[in-house]
Amino acid sequence: VKFQNSVKPRSCRVPPSQRTGEMRRQTFLGTASPGMGVQRRMGTVRRAFSSRVQRVLDSPGLDLPEGLSPERQLEIVEAFWKSMKKENGTDGRMRKSPPLAVLEEHASSDQIDEPASKAEFDVCVCGGILGIMLALSLTDYTESVCVVEKRSVQGRKQEWNISRHDLDVLARLGLLTPEEIESCIATQWEQDRIAFKGEDQDMWIRGALDLGVDPVRLIALLKEKFLARGGTILEHHMFRRAYIQENMARVELKPFDISSESGDWNAADMNRGSSGSDDEPAAHSRRSSLTCRLVVDCMGHYSPIVKQMRHGQSAEGMVIVVGGCMEEDAHGDGDDRANDFADLLVTIDDSEHDMQYFWEAFPAEGGTLKTVYMFAYADADEGRPPMADIFDTFLSNLERYQGVSLDKIRWKRVLMGGFPCYSKNVPLRPAFDRVIQAGDASAVQSPLSFGGFASMCRHLPRLQRGIAHALETDRLKKNDLALIQPYLPNLAVAWLFQRAMSLKVGQGSKPYISPDHINRLMMCNFRVMKFFGPSVTLPFVQDSFQALPLGLVMLGMMFQDPITIIKVLFQVGPGMVTRWMVHYACLVVYTTLHLLVNALGLDKFMTGFRAQRFFDALKWGSGLDGRDDGGNCSTERDGVAPAGLSW
């Protein structure tokens, strides 16, 4: 049953405040029907999925987290999505109870079983999948680094997509050799395609996102080098809580049972799949606590520390993603050139039910597989469809998008989830002494993206230098650590685009918003960027906004399609536009100061902690963090259109 058949007109809906408990349950589960109803299993109310969704969940050989069934995987994601919608509510106010306190500052010695006089480690990195990168980089300054990971420190089987320039950061920092990096590249392609419904010509760009990295190989290499440098890894240990003392932090741990369906799983675990070697540690190797000078939180969006620091703050936006990795001729025509390119941003429909869906498709495993995503920018309003319905929409449109029958697809992995985004307190400012966030936990990724690997690589030099300098000078108070995670205006300006590419519930029925509104906006945006060339296009598609390219695009869009731009002003509201103008002014100031610092060489002789953090803030906040503007943007692909694509 399609989602539109189960949604009542807004005039017929019962306000959330007047719904009974049974009505709220039915709203989440969807209208009962022969194809999609409710059934009881294992003592709980569970949903009967559509035939398309059930067929994918029943696929043989589907890669899943250990100990979980496909239905249980989807139910965990669905429960997460439901809880996010409850937190926000349709009135935009927080409805969440205060989160569990896992950090206690300036704990007294009687709260700790065995007070220590000296910290065992300099740094404890909680969350080892992407955290192993930062941990390894810190071993250049200290061998006393520990990584805590609730599963094995091992990458998932699904590839991470990234540009070569971002990946080469690992070589520039000396973490891997160029040869080792090449061995981690499983797939690469020539160009990325950008296409929108209603646009006559596709747009092709080089160097934006052109690699698929094998996470299993990459994390294994980083882990091996980390251990060789004297690092310590505690696998199958979960962060429980931390006591912050004057001279150290005491981290309490607990074992993680991967075989339990009722264990400590969260939505992030659902998209990791099987690691292949998640053996339980021996009893004698388990630890209940450790001490360190600094705790680095790399536990992602769902970090318990982040929940406490945000005090129940609801996400202001969501990137909702569904998709999977499949084996079959994804283009349906047997073209040998099918894996020479990837779809970076594609639409095949106008918006429906206040959701505009975008598509991505990347070659995988050397071109033998294809990874396809469908995503949308939205909020967590209670009127949003369940995750199973969104996945069903993905399946119902996949054949039209990729030109291959669902019956001919062999599914390897499925992905579904929501990535919360925040416009305030980003990057997340440290709230405790001796604790700092990194990666997705710090919300430093762009609100337009749903992958933390490229963002981690991009900010890794800044984090390495800042944390190492803080350890060396003992600047571990929260006000000092806040300088390592400063305000970044190039990240703040991205919020206007996230908001402009999404519709609030009910906004699609407004007279000034037509179904093709977002498609018209995207066509206007990329026509202007194509006119100015790759130096303007690349920073935008790589979520690294810069003052001059962004100013040229915004000015050009006003001349290209002023009616659509005026509609955007009504869509996002005057408050959003005003805040964006302030952020853009800051972006101009940061850019000017960064160029001035470089011209005068101030960063060479002003080497103090605060001065260096200020220079880093200017560099990364202006989007000029050593990124080149190379590439090639055109409307033709070596004079030949790939088979199956229309012009």
C-alpha cells in the first residue's frame, strides 16, 4: 500500500494533542490494510510490512548486524524514527524527558572505588571505527592512547564514498603510505552526474566524489599501525559513565553482548552490518574502568554524552536515507560503461506529501555491485511517514530510476535511517573539562550530507593539532577545549540550503509552493554554477562553502530565476534569511582574515595555543582548508553520452 493511500487530508486529521494512545499507535503503524497491517509477535505489537519490503528483508545472504533478524533491524530503526518524531512534535517544542546523566564533573574521591594519583592514559577515544583515525594521528605526540569500542574495531562491508583529495589527508598526516591508500580503494569512477526532473541536459563533474573505499581494509591497516605504535584497544567495551576530577577523568565501562536482540543497539548499529569477527573477549581481558587526561567522544550522533550535553534538544532537521547495495546489471542494458560514472544528485519526481526525494548511485566492489540511496531533507514532524513506508517508496521507484526489475536484484545490504542535524551550538561546544567531541558527535558534518567519513578526514588535521597542543600545554579545561571546536561560518551557511531543499508538513499545499518548486530551485542553482565553472561548483557539491563562490551563486540565482528565489524567501521565512546573512558576513570576514594571516605569515611566529586555534578557525571556517579547485565540469562526457541517459 503506497503512502499516499494512508494519509488523510490535513483538514481531516486529528490534532496530536487530542489523539488517544490507540490513535497515536495507528498513526505510527499506518492504516491497517490487507497489504500492510499489524500483527502480534513475541509479545509485542509489530508491523506487517508491504510485500516489496518483506521480499527484501527475506533476501538470502543479507548482511546484518550479528544476532539480529532483518525485521528486528527495521524495527529498531523504526523505533528510533518514532522517538525522534515524539521529541519534536508538531508544535516544534521538546517533549523529551531529561537524558540520563553519564558525566559528573569534579567528582569526589568517595564516589570512586579506587582513586588514582596519575592517569593511566593521556587520551581515551570512545568510539573506534572513525575514532581510530584520530587515535592513530595522536600517537605522533603520545603513545599513551586508548580506544574503547563496543564492537570490534573493524569497518563495515559497504564502501565509504569520498573524493581523492579528502582521502589523501591520511597520507599527508603520515598515517598511511600512498601505496597503502591505493590498496584500500575498491572502486573508482571518472565522473559524477547531476540531473533533475525537467532539466534538458545532465551535468557532469570530475573530482567531487570519485572513490569507493573498502572500510574493512582501511580500518584494519589503521588498527595495525595504532597497535604497532603502542596504542591500546578495548573492544566489546561500552562507555557507561565518566567522573571528571581535577587532574584526570575516570571512565567506567561495561561489556557489550552482540548476541542479544535486546542489547544496547542503536540506529547507527543497524547500518554497520556484520563485521565477520566479532568474537567476545575473554573474561580476564574485560575491564570495568580506566583513567585518562582527556576523553574524546567519537560515539556519533547517538552518543550518550552528547544527549546529556544537549539537554534533550530536538534535532532541527533530519536527513532521511534509505537504500541498499545490490548485485545485478543496475542499468539494465548490459552497457560496459555503466560503472564509469556515479549519480551524485538526481531527482526523478516532483515533491509529494511534503517530501522531495533525491537519489544517488555509486559503483561498488570494483563495479560488480551498485549502491543506491534515496534521501530527503526534512524535519521530525509527527506527520512524516514511517521508515518502512519510505523504504517501500524507494523500492517502488527503483525500477524506474535504475531500469532493472526488482525480481532481478540480489540484495547484499540494506540501509535505512535518519541523521539528525542542528543549527545551534555547531560544532558542539565542550561543556565539561577533559571531554571533547569529534566526528559526528560534534555535529561538524554538513547538514546536506549523511556520511561522516569525509568530514572526519577533512577536519582531522585541525583536531590532531588542537588536541596535541592542548595535551602538551595542559589546556584541558572546557573553555580551552572549546577553541578546538570553534564557530565555523562555512558550516553555518549550509543551513539555508538544507531548509530550502525541504518542505514542512503542510507547506506543499501553500499556493506559492508548486510540486516542482524544489526541482526548479535546484535547476536554477546548478545552471548558475555551471556558468561559473568547477571553481564554483566543486566547493558546493563537496559541502565546503566559500565566500566568493557562494556569493556568485546567490547573485546569479537572483538573475536566473527571481520568481523561484522569492518563493524560497517565503518558504524558509525571514528569520532564516536574516541568520544566513549574518553567517555569510562572518564567512567573508573569516576569509579576509585568513588570507591576511597567510600573506603576513602570522601563523609562523604566533605559536601560542589560543593564536593557533584562532588561525585554524579562520582556515576551516572560511572553507580554505587546503582544498584545491581542480576538476572539470561540462555538459558533455568526452563528447559521448553514456548509454541509457537522456540529454
